[in-house]
Amino acid sequence: MFDWKIVVTVIIVMALAAGYVGTNPMVSGFFDTIGGKLSSLTGSGSKGSIEFTFNADKYPNIEFSAKNPTNITVIGNTTATLKSGTFSTKSMSIYNFTGSGSIRGNELILNGKIGKIELPEITIAVQETISSNSTFTSMSADYLTAKDITIKGTTGTLTARGATTQFSGDITITSPSGSFEFYKNNVVFTLSGSASKITIPSAGINIG
């Protein structure tokens, strides 16, 4: 017959052993150290925000949003519609933009609200809706949140967690938020901010 007393005895012994490990600093410290080393080797552990700066010689199509007020500067031919009318310009700076947009090649599309717009001829400081289409030669935004960004076959530099890596290959940045710059200081694409994960297979990088 099956002896249930043996099972009870085993459970009691295991409980006592677990209690001893928890109360003995040397033993618990040993297991904590082992656990920490395993986490670092496997890349597991806390999945917090990764602060980084990244630049590359190309960029993909990007869908983005600005839930927090964002300032955007665009150099290039733009046609925009406000509540007060439609205009065309070769440069504009908009402030306190909230809304959404996309970048496809050198085309920028914006849809949202602004607090102020500066044009070469005039500055409008009123709450306005805006719908615009730009063909930009350079563009920057101080804070955007994008969907995952994957760039294939690029050459670039990544700085994260105190290390800088130059690489050639593919990169995926998961849930990036931060400053976006295009064609500034002879760099095609720069992104500085935070992300939940960054992977560069060719460099063996998997952060997050």
C-alpha cells in the first residue's frame, strides 16, 4: 500500500529546508548570487526603460503619436490647413503639437492640434487644429512616441547602458520615445530617448 506518512515526512523536511535557506544569510546569499548571475547571462530580470542614442544612414516608414505637447521643425515644402485657412510654406516650426503623424521617405504628414506656429512671414499663437503634408529636407521633433522601428541593412551607432557600438546590419527598437532628427549635421537619422527593447543580431546585442 501507498504510505502517506512518507509523503508527509518529505513535505515537512522540504519546508524546514526552505525555512533554513531563508533565514541563513550565507545560504540565501549564495542562491541570490547564483540567481543574479543566471539573470545576467540569460538577459532576464527587470525590464525597465532603456535610455539610448542611435543614429543610422537610413530609416523606415514611421508611424508616430504625440500624446504630450511636442515641438516640431520642418524645412521643406509644406501645405497645411488650419481652421483659419490653407497655406504653403518652405519652413515652419509648430509648438505644443499633440496628435499623430507618419514619415514615409521624405514625406511628413501631421494631424492634430497646436499651440503656436511660426512661419517666415507670420507667427500664430492660438489653439488650432492642423493637417499638413511636407516634403522635407530636414526635420526634428523633441518628443514623439513611435511604433516598433526596424531598419534593415543599415550602418549606425548605438549608445546604451554606458557602451557605444558601431554596427552594420538590422536593428529593431521596440516602443521608442524621444527626440527624432532627420538630415541634421550630415546624419540621416538620429533617435535619442528610451525604448523597452533593442536588438542588433549582427552585433549580438539584445537589450531589454
